[in-house]
Amino acid sequence: MTELIYAAIDLETTGLKAGLDEIIEVGIVRCTPDRVLDTYSTLVRPMEMPPLRVQRLTGITPDDLRNAPTWDDVAEQVEDMLNSAVLVGHNIEFDARFLQAAGIELGRQVDTLELSRIVDPVSPSHRLGELCQRYGVIIPNAHRALDDAEAARQVFLKQRERYANLPSEARSELAEIVAGADFFWSSGQILREWETQTPRLGETETARRPVEAAGRPADVSLPTGTLLQLTERAFASVEDQGFERREEQLAMARDVANALQYGGSLVVEAGTGTGKSLAYLVPAALWALELGRTVMIATNTINLQQQLVGNDVELARRLIRGISPEAADALEAAVVKGRGNYLCQERLDTEIQRAGRWEEPAVLARVATWRHLSVHGDRAEMRLPPEHGKHWPEFNAERMRCLSDRTCEYTHGGKAGSCFVQQVQRLAQRSHIVIVNHSLLAVDLLHNAALVPDAAVVIVDEAHLLEDAVTDQLSVEITESRLMETIMELANHTDEIVAAANSAGLSFPASTMEQAVEAAELALAEVFERIAELVSLYRDERDQQSDTMKVTSGVRNSREWSELEERWAATHEMLKQLISEIDQAVSSAEPDAEQPRVDVVDATEQLRERLTEVDSVVSRHSETTVAWVKRQTRRSEQTALHSAPLSVAEALQPLWTQKHSTILTGATLGSSDEPGAEFRFLRERLGVDEDADERVYGSPFDYEQHARVFLPIEAPEPNDLHYDDFVAMAVKQLALAAGGQTMVLFRSYRALNAVTRQVAGDLELAGLSLVRQGRDGSAARMVEALRSDPRTVVFGVQALWTGVDIPGPALSQLIIARLPFDPPTDPILKARADQYDNPFLDFALPNAVIQFRQGVGRLIRAGDDRGAIVILDGRMLHRDYGATFRRALPPAPVHELPLTQVAAEVKKFLPLRETTT
């Protein structure tokens, strides 16, 4: 048998677009699985020199490239190195596109990125550098072509070793998936070769994690004393545990202890640096331990959830150990997420059996391997990229199959004890502290979710975001394509429906489904065409990004809407009749095909939900909701129906009426500096109990010494024609003054892009890297960019205004381009504002103040941080409400100066640091 020859390859390029950008370096390692045969490396002179960010990444400078050979000079040598070899590379598709654009014909390709996701799905990262660290592969010069090619070769060999050590059951499932693929799949071919060439070194079967019997949190005898006294005694050892004593933290802990001891509600704002997590965790844990009860803690961001379970619970345990080692050891905590986050193993089994229908078998293979290595079956363990995440609903435990009372093999059958949902339920039932996100709290309040145990105490952190989470749970968004996808999902089960009908002696020929799908497609097209016509007639002229039409009483009373209702009623009735026939067939069938039956029930239930959603907008008017239609005018012509609640206060009433104690906390809950009215806006929006106590604790940070706020006196207002030009000029001057380490917060991508066009070139010439949210990655990628290179300027929008934590000098300057008023075209916010006598002062302004406080709070995150805040919105100086925003600033000196002087003061105030261009 001829030994396979591989060519591990890496290219460095001037950019990401093959055909437009150019190759500047080639590295190739020609090899067999056992030895290196030859290597090749060369620089390549491009027509245009690489941008600064590429020079920094690779270390390749224009001087290095000026005397290098051109691509025409080296193309033949590259072809010789690749001849008759299987191409191996990390994200090989990128390299292949550039090679093909350069005229190189390619054969079979192997992607170590895809293989990594399949054979090592629990790796924290699948980037080449991180995989090398994980596998002990040394890269002398990362982002140089030959070194990266050699790294890819060694990673490829390590992946073969990992495959050999996979559980035998996982390898069998991978073999089944590979065999089921009905087209050539390069990674599948490698897996097939490895399966025949490598012995099975892993366990013969997956180690099943048994589910402990359902129980309740253990109660522990604590030392004598009230909860307040025990809390104070626990915090008395805070300095012995290596923590700084913070009076604000202790005061908050006392307030929480009293609320838990005597019941009732508490709203408490604790400034950044207070240590609020520990302030509520310690008394909450003590209360739960003494009574054997559960405290639910709800947060909005994943970062805070991870901080709580990964760090703060353990810190609380250490403080509790000082008064009771037994209690500290007994303390149990669990993170619980919505069902949609967990894998349903039975559904995965079904998809493996249907592997032939998968156009992306790598996703199926990845999930199949991961389930045998997973701890909790939580999709977060896999870090699915968006292009793979879209398939997750095929596997998750959210749909009817996992919500029904039917017997499942993984809960009661031969594999009992390995159901991930059952595991998390049992763990939560035994835990004193159960950590959830706002969305799951909302689901629990609205639908009594069985995933989380009943909790007499609820602590809501980041409470200013709770309204949004509940709104999302109560909102509807439905498009024609989504509705048709649901119908087609039901049609995919035609064979099962026909079989069920036949076994029950009923008539349901396959042609019935075909005709129904065809009729539904035509009917829905007409319904949504009528909706689009209505949008054209009644749209909001102020919305330039899309056509938006609020469904007002005037619209509903129009002749056009009446015609729409009639057309929809006929379509709805037709689809309800189809569902009724399917229900009759399935419910009457012989009970020997339980799994297909559940699939059909699942699909019909999904269709019922979609029809109800459309009906809620088209046919059922409610005074407590706002409905609107939105038609995108840029990237697609999709028309979407929406509805949302005007208020979530009623939905949240169980927090105030059915709980022993509910505590709302956060760093920025208040929107007013009026004594006694700090939380009036929050209380109104959430319907907080009138008797709830209120507390405000400032930050212990020394803003007077460590922060400065600058307001350029010539800053125009956003409606000024030259506003974008001013922002661009200011950002350029300020970023250069700070030498990077800057984040600029915008309110829209339009503004972000407008400023980018004006400053990108100048920042690059000055040696600064510009990283833009959306274009250059996610919010997490922006944070990583700042931390890895201080000479970075980040442009961000909504996601970077809140929940971003960058302590230290990486972020030393925060620029707010515009005050965070929400757009007047947002239908939900507009409808909510209209409920007030003064929509601006009573709704828009306090809402903006809370967001503003969140934004400025991104800067000083630790006691020794030092930084400048610059606000480029002239309304801070020229409008009466500017004073409201000024009072919302942290207690730092505020300077009103010309822009050039602001830049000079920023440069003077920020610490000097060594930089290179």
C-alpha cells in the first residue's frame, strides 16, 4: 500500500480576501505520518505592502518584502512541494482559496481546525496557538508561515493520538456518521483511515455519571446567633483570608441578612468595587444552610455567572469556614440554564441514525464525540461557532420530546442515569445556591419551569436588565420563512404520519401532506404580501434602516387590515385542520413506534405555537401589548411580525407576593439623584413592592485621584451636520494622546462606520490598531484585543456599554460619542414612553441615564486603575438635562476645555508606558 504524503502548509497574507489581498509568505512541510521529508519557506513580494496590523501580527515589514521574489518567481516551487500530497492546514479553506486564486490546482485537503472540533470538542479554544499549548507543541515564531505549518503538522499527529484514546462508543458513532455521509467529506475520510489504522485505546464504553436520588439541600446546625450576627462573624475574618475590608461590603451584607431574616424586599445599589457578590452570597448561604432551603441568584451576563460559581462561591465558603467548617463543607451551589442549553442524547441518537441527511456532518460528529466527554451536557462546554450553533436546536432538550412524560432510555431505560437535564435538575434540588440567568428566572415565573427548585429567596443581580429579559420571554417575532420552515419540519415526518394513520385504520395518504404544504406556501405568501403592502402604506418615515409599521387601532380599523384578517383566518383554519388530522392519526396509532410519534407531536406543537404567534399580532388585539411589523430594506426583504408587553410588572408580581424575600442589586440601578427617589424609575418598570427597602452604597474607589472627565466645549449636538466629523477629529486626537488603550462607545453601526472611514488610515499610520465590533469580531474579541496590545483602539456599540470588565491599564481612556438615548423608532420603547405624562422626562431620560452610568462604569474596574472619560455630545453642556447626566458621573473632577487642551490633559494624566510603532 502506497504511503500517504502530506503537505502541511501555512500562508501569511496582506488581508482576508483571496483574489484581492496577496500572499506575502509561504511555509510548507512535506511529510508522512512518521517523518518530515522536506521543508520550504519563502517571502513573497506583493503589489501593495501589508497594513500595519499584519506587520504587527507577523513581524514581516516592508523592508523584508522589497527584495523578496514575486509570486510568479515561486509558484512552480510551491506546486512541486504540493504535488501528489494531501494538503494539511489549520482552517485550510483560507489557504486553499488564496492558492487557487494564485493559479495552484489542489487535491485533497485536511483541516486541523475541523478535526480539532471533532476529536477534541472540549478544548477551551481551537485556535492553532492554543492547541499547541494544550498539546505541548512549541512554535518558535507564531504567525510565521513555516513555523505555523510545522505546528499544524504536529497538531495533526496529536489529533490522531486523541482519536485513538476516544471512548470506544464515541469512535463507533463517528464511524456510523462517516458511513452515513453520502458525499466525499475530507475529515470523514481521515477518520475512516484512523479507524482502520489505530487500535482502540479508550474505554470500551462511556463512563456514565449516575444521577443521585432527588433530595433537598442539607440543613446544618450553625453556631448560636442571629443571621446578622453570623454574617458579621463571617466577615470578621475577611482580612485573615487575604481580602481587603470594605465597609460598604459589610454594610450591604448586614442589609441582606436582615432582609433574609425578617422577609420582605430590598433594592440595593452597590458601586463598582463594593464586592456586592460576596455581600449577598455569605448571608444567603448561611440562611440556606441553616434552614435547608434554596436561594436563587439570577444574573444577566455569563461573565457574572462564571465569576459567581468559579470564584465567589468559594470565597464565601472560606469566610463561612471561619465560623463553621461543617457548614462550609456542606455548602452546595449549581449553575442552571434553560433546557435549550442542554443536550438531549436521545435526539442525538436519532440524528446519528439519519446522518445521511446532514449537509455538515462535521457538526454532527463534533456533538457525538462531545457527549462522551461532557460533564454537564451544556453547549457552552463546546463553544460552538455561529455557523455550527444554528444546528443546536436539532439536539437540545427544549422541545416536546424532553418535556413529555414518556419513558426515555436515558432516564428510565438501559442508559438511565445519563440524562443531562435530569442530572442538572437533581443537582439543583440539592443545592443551597442555584445560579440562573434572568431569562430562566423569567421562564420560571411565567411557566413554572421544572428545571429549578422552588426558591423562597431570589436575589437578582444586574437588576437593571431584568425588564429586558422578561420582555424577551413575552415577545413574539415571526416571519414567513420561519413559519414555512416549521411546516416543512412537519412534512419531513410524512412517512411516520402515514404509517401511524395506516396502523389506526385511517386514511392519510402522502399526497395529503404534499398538497397541504403547497397550499400553505401559496396562502402564506399572499398573507405576507398583504402585510408588506400595509407596511408601505403606514410605515414610520423616521426609520431609515427598515420599514416599520406600528399596528395601531387606526391600522386595525382600515379596510386593508380587515382583508388581511380574512385571508389569515382562512389560512389559519386550513393549517389547524391539517394538525387535527395528524393528531387523530398519531393518537390512534398502535403504540409500537413511540419515538417517531414523539417527533411528530413535537413538530405539530411547534406549528401550533407559530400559528398562535401570528394570530396574536393579526387577529387578537390587547391593550397590554404593542404590535408592529418590520420589513428589512437592506440585507433582505424579510417581513417580520412582532409583539411585546407594554409592562412586565404584572409578570414579576410573584417576586413580591410569593417569596419570603426578593433582593434587587446592581452597580447602576438608580436614575435620579433626588433623595428617596433614586430607584423610582426601576420600581415602576418592575412593579417593585411598595414596602421594599432601599440602600445606596458608593464605590470605594478614589475617583478624585484616579479619574478625570472631560467635556470638549466645542462639541456639537448629534443633529449637527458636522457632528460625525467632530467625533472623528476628536477620536483621532484623543487616541493618539493616549497611545491607544482606548474604547469608543457609539450608539449605532452607522456612526461607528462613518467615523471609521475618517480615522482608520491616520490611526494606522500612527502605529495604532483599530478594532471594530461586528467587522472585526464580537465584544469578547474587542476585550481580548485591548488586553493583548495596549496600542489598540476599540470601536464598540451596544454590547460594550455593559458587562465588559477590563481592569488595569489595557483600558485607560473611554470616549462616549453620544448620550445613550434609545432611537425614537423603537416600537416597544416608544409605546412604553407614551404611557407617561411626560415621555421624555419620565421615561427616555431615566432610561438613558442608567445606560450612561453603565457605559462610564466600564473604565475604573479596580482600585489602582487610572483613566479618562471624554464625552463628545454637546448636549452635556447645552441642554438642561445635561446636568442630570453630569450628576450621574462618578465623583471625579470634570473639566470643560477646548478639544486640543483635552487631548493634552489626557496625555498628561494617563501613565506613561513604553510603546513601539
